[in-house]
Amino acid sequence: MKTHPKIMFYHDGRHPHMYRYEPPMSKDEMNAMIDELVSTSVDAVVYCLGEGRTMLHDTQVGELLGHNVDKWDHAAFRRVHQNAASLINKGHDPLQLICDRAHEKNLLFYANLIVNAGGPDSVPMRCSDFRKNNTHLEIGASGNVDESFKGYDHLDFQHNEARDERFALIEETITKYPIDGFELNLFSAPWFFQPEKAYESRQIMTDWISKIYEITKQGNSNKELVVRIPNNIDRCLSLGFDPEKWVELGIVDALVGQIEEYIINPVNDLRSLVKITSESKCRVYAALGFDVNTDRLKTASASITRAIASNYWDQGIDGLYLTQWFAEWPYSPEFYDKLRDLPHRDIMDYKDKFYFIPKYSTAHFSSSPEISTQKDQKANNFLPVTLNTSNTKKFILPVADNLEKWEQQERVHDVLLRIRIQDITELNEFEFKINNKKLPFSLCRKINQLYVMPGSAPRDRVMGGYWFIFHLTSEYWPVKGNNEIDITLLNRESDLSDEIICKVIDIELETKYLKGKNFHREFSDLELGPHEFRGS
């Protein structure tokens, strides 16, 4: 059996799994979530225990999802209850089944708990009686918190009863099942204390985690405790989390640093976590999402995933944590292609990569505890960004490619910088720079998308504008590491209303490689000829 996983795969067990099978669910169907990941680069499956408040296995201290429901308001919730209950009634504990199946197929298996989901009003069909009967344990019950606070109806860990109920469930899972580790998900619902008391309450959280760590190691020192947190130390402290103290005390085996739930994010900076663990045995994993979710791109391609993963590896992490990738089900050949490359930073080095600056306006970002803080700190590292006349906007784009190295082997096919600007006309003038070098328009292809017909764009027809696409020659290639891109609006169309605001809405950079010197890119090249300027 493997020891320290390099690639961990989070699976919530519901959306592409227990929701999809008609009841009664069979053992083989339950095991399918493991079988679909066999012989990939995945070392460990991380399985979410229900939805946090209620479970989907044969727990004696927690509550089965739906056990307290008479009339269902959601057919999928009814189905997941039926499937879990039918397996349990036949003597097949769903958690035991997939744990055994993972080990049979030489995969590590970690249980995961969303530690602090919302109260009874948050998806009530999935709520536990404990939460319904103990609203006095919620953060908002103190009377000191505004109702707009996102954690208003979450458990307040100042209360022993709140911590004890969670601990009992964790202890049962660790001691009853032959899992290889347990993950505390403190990220997805990161509010455990009243905002004004969170920092001073961090010792409460440290003591609670220490208690869990002791249980984890009893009888099997190889069993691990993993904690998922925001990627920023200051943000952690403001929530009552003290990862530096946890590492110092040796009460965590691994930290997963995350910046949002779904979106694959090029600006996820794990260096603060790498720094605090550098002299310890604690490992650091970068949470790697799967979704781009712009008006033009939905799921991250292999080249996007490769680019972001390479940037993460270059920060000195120990592994990748694939969060929400189960949402790509049913899994396509490209899904498996992405998995194949991920552990191999050196192999990804000479393969195509697609970098971009993420959009702050995408729907999933609004649920993240991290985005507002990072947006304030790095205002131009989330799009869109407004352009005013003669005012230069600077953007930082991290790039993992060593283009000079591969150019020496004549493997670089093309380097594309794409910038899309909204609400401009053909008469607007701009200046573009990369790393303080002004880009000549002789390298640029300009594409008019001032208006996009409904149905011709995958997401939002109003995100039109003009594309400025530069096929960069080696003089203007990005360097390995951070690259500065400067955009200046030199003049603005005078007869446009002041209400029309010029915005940068896309910045993308693609590196494309040949399979070898003088090699073709694709088989179609042999018929169609060179296409250095195709793919604009």
C-alpha cells in the first residue's frame, strides 16, 4: 500500500454517484466511484461523509440523511436516502464498502467531514435533528452578530456541545473504519466563531484538533490527519485557525490550501503554507479546481490544468488535491488525460499550457471566504478591470514554462497572448506591454466581437468587445515566474456615453509545443500545412 499520496481526489459521493442510481443501489454500483479512478495517477480517494450535518453510512453517533423526513421536496435527496438506507439494511455499510474497494485496488482512502455546515434553514431536507434542536449553539444566537454574516447559522465552537457532537462523529469514523486518514474540511464553511472573537478563540480550535490527532494516531501511527484551510495565513488567523501553531505542535500531517470551491485558479499562492511547514514533517497540498466558468470556457482543458498545476508544483508543494473534479462525471478521455500528467512536473514542462487571469464575477467566487480579501490585495489580478484614458493597469500572470530551454531544442511552436476589452470601438487606441516591453501591433491580430449573437456564445452574449491577439516572437516571450502585463487606453471614442465603461475582461496566454524538432503538431497538419497563425 502507498504511504504519502501525491494526488488526492475529493469525491462527495452524492452528485455523480448516489443521486444517479435508481434504488435499491447494489454493491457494485457503490464501488463504481472507486473503480472509475483505478489505474490513474490518483493515489488517494477522499470521501465526503454525507453533507456534513447528516451522513450516508451506518453511523451510531451521527444521523442518516433523511431519517427525519416524511415528505420530500427534492427527488434526489429522497433517492440518496433510499440508496444509503437500502445498503445498510442489507448489511452493507456504504463507507465500509468503498474503503475496502479502495484498498483492494491499491488506493489510499481518507474520510472527509465538512465540519461546520449551515443550520436548519440551509437545505432542511438534509439537516440533522441535532442541528434543529440546538439552534442556541449557533453563532448568531449570541445576539452579537449581524444577520448578514455568512456564518450566522453555523455552530459556534465556543460551545463544548458543538465541538463534542462533531468530535464524536470523527472519533467513530477513525476508530470503526480502516481508513488511511481523516480530513477536516474547515474551508467550505469556515465560520466557527463570532467574527470579533475568532482570533482570540484560535486556541480552542487548536486544542480540538490536537484531541482529534491523538485519536487518529492511536493504534496506527501511519493514519493521517489532514486539514483543509484557506491558503492565506492571515485569513486563517482571522477565522480562528492557527496552522503555524498546529505545525509547530505536530498535530497535523498535511494541510490543503484552497482559494475557492470550484474555479481553477492561477493565482493560488501556497508559499506561506510551504514556508511554515518547511522544517516539519507536515506536507502541503494545493487544491486544484476543475472549472473556468467564463462566458467562453466552462471546464478547464488539459492545457489549462497543466499550466496551473505546474505553477503550483513550482511553489514547492508536496501534492495536488483535486477538489470537485467529480463534477466532470461522466468522465471523458480528456479527464483521464489530465489525470495522467498531473504528478509529473517534468513531463508537463514540454506540453501545451494555457494560463489566464480569473474572473471575479463568476458565480462560484461569491461563496468563497478568500476572494474578497485577495481582491483587495491584488486588485488587478481578478477581472474585469476598468480602463480609464491614459491610466495604465498592471496585471501579474505567473508562468511555469522555460521557453528558452525548449527553443534550444526547436520545440516551441507558438506563444499567444490574448487580451479582450469590452465596450470599445474600432477607433480606440491602446498600448500593451509585457515585462516593460511594448508589443508591436505587427504581431497582433485584432478580432471584432463588438456584438455576439444570442446562442453563439456558450454563456453570456454581452461579453463581447475586441480581442487583441499577439503571436509573440522570442523577444517578447514571458519569463518563468511572474510576468507583468500593462494595458493603457490611449484615447476613448468621444461620442460614447460616459455610462459605457471600457473594461479588460480576458487575459490569456498559451504556450504550444512540437512533439520534436520539425515535428507536426497534429496529424491534420500533414494535410492542411503549417498553421502558426491558426488558433487565434
